[in-house]
Amino acid sequence: MTALTSANGIIALLDESQPELKIYALQQLNTLVDEFWAEVADSIAKIEILYEDTSFTQRELAALVASKVYYNLGELDDSLTFALGAGEAFDLSESSEYVTTMISKCIDKYITLRSESEDPDSAVDPRLEDIVERMFQRCVDDCEFEQAIGIALESRRLDIVEAMIKRGEDSNKLLSYVLDVSMTLVQNLEFRNEVLRLLVDLYTSLENPDYISISQCLVHLNDPSSCAVMLKELIEDSNELMAQQISFDLEENATQEFLSKVAAELPVEPEIEEEKAEGATEDEKPKNDTPFKKIKSILSGEESIRLHLEFLYRNNHTDLLILKNTKNALESRNSIYHTAVTFANAFMQAGTTSDEFLRQNLDWLSRATNWSKFSATAALGVIHKGQLAQSMNLLAPYLPQESVGNSSYSEGGSLYALGLINANHGAKVLDYLKNALKDTSDDVIQHGACLGLGVAGMATANEAIYEELKNVLFGDDAVAGEAAGLAMGLIMLGTGNETAVDEMLQYAHETQHEKIIRGLAIGIPFIMYGKEEQADELIKNLLEDKDPVLRYGGIYTIAMAYSGTGNNKAIRRLLHVAVSDVNDDVRRAAVTAIGFVLLRNPKQVPRIVQLLAESYNPHVRYGATLALGISCAGTGYLDALELLEPMTKDPVDFVRQGAFISQAMILIQQTENTNPKVAGVRKLFETIISDKHEDPMAKFGAVLAQGIIDAGGRNVTISLLSRTGHANMPAIVGMAVFTQFWYWYPLTHMLSLAFTPTAIIGLNKNLETPRFEFVSNAKPSLFAYPPAIKPPSATVVEKVATAVLSTTAKAKARAKKIEKEKGDQMDIDEDKHTGTKEDEEMQDDEKKDSGHKSPIQKKQQKKEENFELLENMARVVPAQLKHITFKEDSRYIPVKKENVGGIIMMIDRKPEEEEDLIQPRVPAGGKYSLS
């Protein structure tokens, strides 16, 4: 080209020293550039003609040149068209920006065509297919198997996924990668299930199958039959420990309905003859501990609940002085404050069985009236959560009975408490609660019975209970109907039952009671839990409803259907509603729901809600606080805390309330050593509570936050995902109901469903807890319990220092000098001890405070070790798990190598030796009254 030829000499002038020559060169180049692109425009047409000429032997080269010209012109779509026509002339191995860009465009187009078409094989241009296939081969040649699998999953090429896993050097690693990616990035539910089914086949075909991963896939596929078959095969192959470990993992991740189906398909073993057991003591009675009975016991939830109860009871580190100080600071007749302290105590003692604070403050407790009394009684359900066998005895003084004239509020609260104790494991109390609901016409007792049934019967899909709740709903009583609507959704949790949805939606349009509509608007989303795109039609209908309460329900349907998926479409829809709906409640819910959808991607949430947190609308700001708390719960994530910090000073009281609650959720089980914000946040809660000018709503939030940050005796975290990465269904549902405390305070107790004990509990094959030690490879102070706060010193308050005149001091000094000269040692010794014992103690304290230590004290202050030995049933917080190892010479080692946390089955390497077992301490629990 003439322009290009002329340019060579002109470019050389740019290296000359004279500025005039450089200016001349630039002017000439400016003209040449225009001429060059004019020539390019003429030539591109000629190149295209050559490409279209079928008789031309170098058509592919012409296409490649045309593609590069269009690439440099910025016309990427045209460039891709000619790159496809270039065939083999388009060299994928070339490491140029052009080739990289074209490959990226090819893959994007390929993924789009295959994912959006009903018949993907016929929708894709064969030339495009050829380039992608060559790309897959290049990945194989370069051993980039994960990259190929990622592209294959996005383009729905299961054949490539399978081929890459089989060709890879480490099949186990690739299988784990596919399982993780399919659960976090594959957004189409139907295709994800196809991937999981393939994974089950591939895991099973391994020489040493990964049964734990297989069980994870089967839970997602809702395939209890295959789970039962796998457990049977493991026991028949004498691999009972692995079967027990899988059963514990299933119990942690699956629904009641799923677990009951697995148990029902296991073999039925004969019971030990009852005659032999009659008259025998508890220790002498023969035990039904055959392998399948133990498996069924685990699947029922009884074993894990028993172990967690024992762990929480043994390790209870609740600081009652915090509660005492809070109660004293809020000592007034305001029922909001009474209720707030009730909730804080329930959270702090959740699952510990300790009602010490209540017994110490019976007079304070007796002041509760009406719904405060309902909440106070229901709090017993949180404190004794997991006492399945003793729940009826514990609550006997409050449960409805003709002979005792209890308040209907305490009777209703006790039925709610019964459900909370048996949350998600209600087989033994569902009939009692159902009868209690049928046998009363009192709306308060019905309210408590409905809530109890809902929380105890979660996801059971029990038709009989559903019908009883529907009868209460159709009674059209506002108080009972609200709880019935919510409970119907909990019973049908995750079933996608269209009949139930239609009935509930129809009644929501018919009734005039806003409370009932609200109960149904929260119940309906639970039915669509985890249904993803299957819920889209219902979401569309709800969001278009003219009733804002039902639009609110539509938002929670998005939150439940897409919880933990990170689905982009769901996020876009929520953000649109957050800025466009005319109703503040709906906008607040839309921002809150972002936290549920992004459970697996908490680091994205601060960035997404940053602008919403600065919105002029306080409801949107409040939603932003909860979104941060829900998604980042237990993480201590600093970006989220920094976003919440200015919101604790918000001019609107309920925004401050939300900020306090979310700070506590994020900082639960964080220490000052792991997170620099902890001390300041705890101090902030105290300041807000003791400030007489602070608004009651903000104080309510601070008190609740105190309970949350120290929940479960400081031995639980809030985790909406299980250790294996599954969505923790009871926790997500509990959190969703908890957010409704905005309208109805008793629902605050539902947060207890999200409390997850943080322990390592090792078991032998008899499901007993042997004594053994394991190592935490971190400084003990890093994950230690927070120190208990100190009560104010009585001596400081009572004693006032005596003023001493300077002349008196000088006179004493002169007298001492004279006495010393006389050698009267006795007088000097006496003078040393003229102070009282209290004075000496104060002086010792001052020395300690000023940093003066005796040589003995200095010797005792040793350098802190970089590890500590922990015993079985010790608290191990989530951040500590990566530091945990088992000693090489230990008698017990875990049966699973990864995700070592929670309840783990231990292999006994010395089975012939007698075991040292940890004996249970949890009190049996009996009847008592707090009134």
C-alpha cells in the first residue's frame, strides 16, 4: 500500500532531535492514517469477493485477513464471522490479543446458543462447533481440565465434562471441582440435576467411591431410595462407620420428609423381647443397637440433638452480668424493654437448658402481661431447644389443661415453645399439638398451636395437619389466621404443592384481615423454597398484584426460591423493585432478600447494597442492614461492618436497630484477636442501652444484638449454609421468619433455628463419645471465649481518699528521719503497716494497673504457645477448623478426611483396649414453674 510505504520514512523522523522535524512527521502521519484507512475500506471489499469465490484456493486465508481487518476496525461481530470462515487458517495456539479475543467471542456465542435453544445441537453453526472442539483439545494438551469443564458446564456439554474427568490425572479433585461449580454457578435447576446424576455415576465408578459426596448429590436430587440402597450396601460391606457418618451428614442437610423416606426403606430388624426388659433397671435393659437401628436413630435427629445438647450444656459461657446490667438499665414498665430482655436471655441461653436468669428474676418475669407473657413462655422453647424426650415435662405447668386456670397467653406460648424445642424434629409432639389446636376456640392458644405445628412439622408435607391449619384459616380470625397461614407454608416447605399455593392465594384475595394476608404472604414463599425457575410464574403474579402485602410475599418467594443460588435474574428483579415499588414495605423486603439470594457470595453484598445503604428512604437503608447481616452472618467480614458503622448513627431509629442486629450477626463468635471491631461494637450496645435519651426501637435492637452476639452460651454461630456447603434449610427459614418481627415480636424466637453449634464431637461405632485430644495449631488466645465482664468494685465506690496537707507530709518525713537515726526499727516497721487491709489491696491493684510486676509474676508470664490441645466435645469456631489436626499417635482418627467438623465418626485403632468414655451431664428435666 502506498500509504504504508510512505509511512516508513516519516516514522524515522520521530527519532530526530529537532522538534520541527517531529512536528512535521506527526502532521504527515495524520494525513497518511486517513489515506491508509480509505485504502483499507477499498481493499476489504476485494478480500470479501475473494473469500466468496469458491474457485479461489486460498479462501480461508482471505477470510482470516478480513477477520483481522474487521478486528482492528473494532467490528468484532464481523471479525468473528470471517474467523469462522478461516477454518484451519485460524490458529488457536497463536498467543496474540486477536486470537484470544476471537476465542472468547466464539465461546460466548456458543454458550448463548446452546443454553437458550430447545435443540442446542441443531442451533449451533458447525464452524463454531469446530473452533470450540479445537479449544477443548487445546485444554487437554495443556492439561487445563478445569477450564474445559467450566466451558462445558456453561454450554451444557455433559459429554465433555465426563471426558475431562476421565482423562484428568486426579479424578477425585476434578469431581469435587464439578460438584462445587454445579452448586454455585450452574443456575438452571434441570441441567444442574443432570450434572449431579452424572457425578453420582462417576463417583460410584471410582475404585474407592466417595460416599460422602455421593450422599450430597442424592440430597440435591431428592433421591431417598438411592440413599437407602447406599447405606444398606455399606453396612453389608462391614463399613458401618461410613454409613453412620453419611447418616449424620444427611440429617444435617436433608428435610424431615427425605429422612423419613430413607429410614422407611432400610431393613426392619426384630425388637428385643419386651419380657426380658421388664423389671430391669435402665442399665440392665438390653439395647436395640443393631446397625440399622443405630442408622435410623441418627436419621431421626435424636443422636445429633442429644450430642449438641450435651455440648451446649457442658460449655455454657453465658455472662449473666451482661443481662443483669441490661435489665437494670431498662428497669421500667415499658413492655418493649421487657420483651427485648426476654429475647436476649433466650438467645444467650439457647439450647443450654439454663434458666438461671429467669429464676433469679421471678419478680421481673411476673410483670409480663398479654403477648409479653406469650413471648416469655415461648422463650423456654429456645432455652430448652433439643430436649425432645423431656419437652412435655418441662412445659407441663403451662400447657393447656382444664384443672389449671393458666392465662391463655402462657398456654399459647407454651404450645409455641413445644414446637421450638422440637423444631424440625416434631414426630413425637405433632399429634399433641394438632389435638390442642382442635380442642380450643381461643384465638391466642390457636395462634401458639399453629406456630408450634409449623416449626415442629417443617417440610413434613403432612396433609392432616395442613387441613387442620386450613380449617383455622377459614375461621377468619385475624390472630389465629395469621399463624395458620404461616404454618401451612412451613408444613408444605419446599414441596412446590400447587394446590396449597392456589388455596392460600385465593383466600388471601378473599379475606379482609391484613394480618391473615400477611401470614399467607409469608407462608406461600416457603412452599416454593428451592424451586428456582419453577417459581417464576408465581413470582410474576405476586409482584403484579395490587395488594402491597402480596407483592411483599412475591419478594420473599424470590428469596426462598433462589436462596443461595446467586441467580443474576433474581438479583436484577430485586434491585428493580427496591427502587421502583411505591410501597416502603415491599422496597425494604426487596433489599433484605438480596442477602438470601447471595448466601454463597457474601463478599458481593456490600458492593451491591452500598448505594442502597445511602438511600434517602430509611426503609431501603434498613433492608440494606439486614441484607448484610443475613449474607455475612458469622464471617466477621470487615467491608460489611464498615458499611454498617455509619448506619448505627442513622437519624432514623429503626435503621439503627437493623444496624445493631446485623453487626451482632456478623460478629457472632468473633474475638478481639480475630476482628478489631468486636470491642467497639460490644461497647456500643452497652452505651445505647444505658442512654436514657435513646429511642426504644434502637434500644430494642441493641438488646437483641447482645443476645445474638453471645448466643447459645457463646457456643453457636449463625450459619445459613452447612459445613458441606448445602443450604441449611431450617436456618434459612428461621431467618426469614425472624425478619417478620418488624410486624410481630413473638416471631423473633425463630432466629434460634439458625443457631448452629460449633463443636467437634467424635463418636465410636456405638455412638458413644470417647475421650481423646486433637490439636488446634493456633494461639489459644486467638479463638478463646471473651472474658467475662467484671462487676464494679465496691471499695472504689464506698471509700473516699483522705486529703493530706503538704505540711503534714513534711512533718511525717522529718519524724521518720529522726526515728531512723535513733535506730528504732520497731517503730518504722509499725509505720509500714499503718494502712488498712483495704488500702493494701488498693495499692496492689494500682501496681498491677501501672504495669509493675514482681519477679515471680514475670516468671509466670510465659510466652504463649502456638498451639493448644483440645478434648473431644470442645468448641471449635468455623475460622478455627482449618487449624485443626489429629495427632499421628492418636488412638482415634476421623473416618472422613475433609470438612472435619461437627459430628464425626472416629476409627478406633486399638479396639481391643478398654475405652475411656465421656459420661453425659445434661439434667433429665422435670416439671417446674417460673411463676
